[in-house]
Amino acid sequence: MKILIQNGDLVLPDGIKKGKLLIEDGKIAALGDSGFETGDAEVVDATGLLVSPGLIDLHSHLREPGFEYKETIATGTRAAAKGGFTSVCCMANTKPVNDTAAVTELIRLKAEREGVVRVYPIGAATKGLKGEELAEMGELKESGAVAVSDDGKSIADANRMRLALTYASHFGLPVVNHPEDLNLTNNGAMNEGYWSTVLGLSGITRAAEETIIARDCHLAALVNARLHVAHVSTAGGADIVRYYKAKGANITAETAPHYLYATDEWVDGYDTSTRVSPPLRTKDDAASLIAALKDGTIDCIATDHAPHHIDDKNLEYALASTGISGFETALGVCWTALVVPGHMKPEELLSCMTSAPAKLFSLPGGTLAVGEPADVALIDPSAEWVVDSSSFLSKGKNTPFNGKKLTGRVARTFVGGVCVYDGSV
Ligand SMILES: [Zn+2]
């Protein structure tokens, strides 16, 4: 079983080079110009396409078990494949919460049977996401969890967070925080600033995010533990991460595509698909996040794919659930925000979505190296398309990008040499 991808531009660590890629028995067998046996391989013409390592997402919500009306592992992984993702990590705020080996194993088993991309569960840091008793992290790791997180909620008690960081470090597990001080959020609906005043919605100060980023970075440095800061959305948040990284703390960080492109101005019209946690910020924040990605302060881009049922969004703005269905627009949004205006080269953006996240959680993939599993995304860098959420494979149609024109689209996705998305839907 051989597949030859030819006439494409290979995305390699040292840049983009024309060449062929041969897949054999699910692995990358050869790449380059010549010197390999293609034999009776099935030929895929990649003229005009980038041949990239499959995208890797460190932060998503697949909603199963418990919230199958929002998303399932079957629908979520198909949406991921359509977005070019070949590996996704899923957060623990399911029902039951993923705070035991049994739930971690259930997710892995379901993913194997019903999913089309690789799924890596993230276990809860505290039992029931209650921020009190620590979860059995050793057991979670043994059953396949790649990190621990109470994402969706911040661990409010600073000493509990310190203990979680210390305990996780015994197992070599990164702790992913959800930086939000709920007292400061104070039931706010959107970013606090000009637009919250104009629209008459209660604001969320950026301090709600930044104080917890500072607290958690400080604690991680104190106990020498591995912290991954989730969905940085403010200029100040990036500055804090930069400061602690310079001091040598073992900290990494992500931002999400929507913070690089959408702003709080988009809330004008009260479209609840713009309601997300942390909230959409300003143009200046987006510019600072782009600078932080370029200087390595922010290590990677993760979708925070958070699909919701229409009933959770068809409410008055402040009551609507927070979250954006992100898999199917991530590449296009990032391409439009970063590559089209010239902030990043294609290979720089793709490294933030492939090799960088793989390294952060020690996941396989993120490379086209010979011998590695053939997790590959073919990307059309010049495709212009209009987002139509009704065509999403995700059950969650909640996106502020519906109707927007984006540049850059995934044409095909392979996982272990098997085509899991062929561009037809
Ligand atoms: Zn979160």
C-alpha cells in the first residue's frame, strides 16, 4: 500500500522545498526528488499545494462523554480532519469529568473505534474540576493522559494550584491552566472597554486573566514545575509570560486563532457566536499576540475548539455559553491573520501548529521525517473561501467567522497514511 504525493511543496524544518513524498505502510518512506522506488503507488497530484505535517491541537473540547448533543468523538475528529488536524488533545470537562483512568480509557477506546484522527486525553488536575482534592495524576498518565487541566475553570485556591503543579511534576505532566479570576470576571459578558460601554454589556477586565497568568507562572517557577498557559488573549498576558520565560521558568503558552483576527468590535450586533472565554479583545492585543508568537513568547496556536448546541447560544448575550467551534476555520483564520499580511512565513505559522505543539506535550508527529507515521495535511495557500458554518462537520455551528472570506484552506488530510479528509465536503 503506497501513496506518492507529487508536484507539491514540502514543508520542512529548513524551509519549503519542491519534492515528492512517498507513503508506505502508513509511514513516510521517502521524500525529496529522486532515488526512491514508487512502484505501483497511488499518485496524488499536489500541484499548487503545500505538503505539511498534519496539524496538532493541544486544546479542544470533544464533549464526549456526557455532552454528545454538542459534539461526539466521531463528529469532532471528522471536523478536525477537515481542518488539517491529525492529532488533537481533548479537555477533561466532560460528564463524567475525565478525572479517572476509566474515563481516559473510554475516550481513547472511542477515538480508536469511532474517530479518524489521533486523540490524546488531558486529565483533570482536581477531582470533578472542583479545585479541591487533586486527581490521581499517576493513574491518568498511565492510562494515556498527556497533561492535566481543570480547563473551563481556574483553580481558584493558589495553594491548591501550587500543589497541583508540584504533584504533576512528579509524573512529568504539564499543567494547563485556565487563567481566569472569577471574582474579577464578575459575570462580565465581553472585554471591558470602549465596546462594552457602547453596547451596554458588562465588561471583563483583562486583569481577570493576567493576574492568574502571573500567579501561575510565579508558582511554576517556585516549585520548578511545567506550566502551559492556555489561550493567552491580552498583550499584558503575553508580557507576563515573556518575563517569566526570561527568568528561566519552565513555562510555555498558546493563543487561539480567534484572538489573532477577531476583536471585541465584532460583538456589535450581539451575535452570541462571538462570546468566548477569555473574551475577544482589541486590535492592539491581537498585534501584541502576533509579536509574541514571532519572538517565541507564545509557543503555539491551539484552537480551543468549543462546540455548542444552538440552544446554548440562542440566548441573550450575557447568558449564552462561551466558546467557538474552531477546528474547521483555524488554518484559514491564521493564514488570513498572519501569512496574508506578511507577519509570518507559511513555514513559521505551520511550525506553530505542527512541530511546536508536538514538542510541548511530547506527542508523536509534527514532522515529515522518514520513518514517522504519515500524518500529512495538503494545504492550498491561495484558496479563497467563504465560511459557511452549515457545512461544518462539527455539530457546533457556533463561529463568529460565518460568512467571512478567508485565505488558505486544507485540501486533504492523511492520518497514518489513510486519507481521512479528501476535500469533497
Ligand atoms: Zn479555558
